Amino acid sequence: MADKLLLSIVLIVLSAGCSNLMTAPPPDRVLAGIHEFGTTALAYTPDGLRLISGGFRGELRIWDTATQRQLGEAHAHRGAVRAILPLASGDFVSGGEDGRLILWHGSRIKAQSVRADVIALVLFQGRVVSAHRDRRLRVWSADTLQALREIAVDDNVAALSASGNRLAVGLDRAIVLMDVEFRARRTLPARRTPHDLQFSPDGRMLAAGNWFRLSLWDVASGTARSIPTEHNGLLTSIAFSPDGRHLATLGRHTDSAIRVLDTVDFKVVQRYRAHDLCGAMIRFSPDGNMMASGSDDESVRLYRTASFQSGQTGSGSTGLGRVQSSSGAIPSVH
């Protein structure tokens, strides 16, 4: 009898896959079946007019955000696209598991380089910084992709984020804050790998996804906070709204649901229906009016944010300061 009960539980979990069964509204639009074997990367252009998506098989697609019409596609990567970095010039950079770093003008390749597998891309002080599987950061010119510098780090790099004159390098068990000369100025401890590490829009906070929980760091004090969430597994991707008032989270293992949190108290203000398979990435549009998410179900889903933007009571650029203690640091909650 016990064996049958255990088997039933296993079958229920397997049938649920990477879904979350909590009732929630659907997305406003689904671009279905656009990346065979899964959507792996997403990015809005700085002007918000385009959305660029990357897939498991290395293809890139460019979308008009107003009409959701495909404007172009490109095939050059020989492995999954892991990072897309749009530039103010209108060009963009993509990085993949094949080690290729490619500078694009529309669907045309302007320049490319091959190194170790690309983990993350970020624009820092007008230069492109890439993180690679060989425990190195590489710095490139944004207009020609000329190699400028190479920096070795002590651990596997999981994520990059930049704000002003700070570059945050997320490692397996720490976050290193670097200055404009790529000198390590501070190390913040991380109990677990910081997934999709992100600065808040005002640069005061860092946030990352973790198993079941959201991790936060106060940049000035280094104080850490760990917040429980509704996710039943790994928070694989997170995104701050441009005004900093909301933080979106996307689950992966056993949970592909989307939650939107108020950054004043980190309570859920909106839930969205789970992807059919494991989540990969979530991003806000530059004006904050839309969100896009991608997953292993081969789709990109689009969400209008008006439903949770209206009636917001938070003030300031992020609202994050309102969860600080009187000393100015975020209280540690583990």
C-alpha cells in the first residue's frame, strides 16, 4: 500500500512537470512555438520598440513590440543563446554556449569572436563585458567588438549586473563588486548561487533568484536578506520594473509560474499562469508597461502591467529603502 502511495505521488509530480497549479490569469499574448526546444534569452531594445529573443538551437528573432510582428531572424550560434545585449546604437550583442560573441546590425553580423561558453553580458561604462565558462571576464568595445581586456576570477561566474561605476559579478558563493578599472572593491557573501543577479534601478540594492527564496543585498552595508516566495523551486530569473516599484520572478524546476512583488514589503501583487514547461527568463520593457517571459515550452509570453501598476502606493525610485532598518541596513532574515 505504501509503495502504491509513493508511486502515485511521484506520478503526480512528474505530470505537473515545471508547472504551478495555482489559479492565475493568462498572459495577454503568446508567441507560440517560436524557438524549437525552448526560448533561452530575452531583451528589449533601449527605445522599447523591439524585443529580441534567443533560442536553444542558436537562432535569434527580432519582434516589433507594438504589433508583435517578427521583423527579422538570424542563425549563427551553434548552441543555445544565453545572453542578448541591445545597444543604444541600434546594434546588439549575443552570446551563446558555443563560445561565440556576435555583434549584430539587424540580421547582419558586424563582428564576432569565439572564446569559452558565454554565461552573461552587460554594458558597463560604455563597454561590453562578457562572462565565460572558463572563469574569465572579457571586455570589448561596443562599436567593433574589439577585445580590450581579460580578467580572471576565482570561481565560476553565474551572472553580471552593472549600475553606474559598479560592476557586480555573481559567483557560486559570493558577489564581487568591481570599480571602473575592474578592481575588486568589495565581496558580498552569498549562501547559494545568485541566479540572474540584478541591481535595483537606483543602484542601492542587488537581488537574485534562489531555491524557493529571493535573495537581497544592501550595496552600501553588504547586509543580506532572504525572502520566502510562493515558488516551489528555483527562481531562475528576476527583473525590476524601471521605476523600481515591482520585482518580477520566474520559476524553473517544478515551478514555471510568474509572481510580481511590491518592493516596499515584497508581497505578491500579481500572479500569472505558469508556462507549460520550465521558465527561462523574464524582463520588463523600458517604459514598464509590458513584461516578456520565455521558457522551455518554446514560447514568449507578453503581459500588460497596468493591472498591478495602478493604485501603487510606494514612493521614490524603488521603494526599497522603506524596508530598511533605522540604521539604513536591511535586516537579515534567513
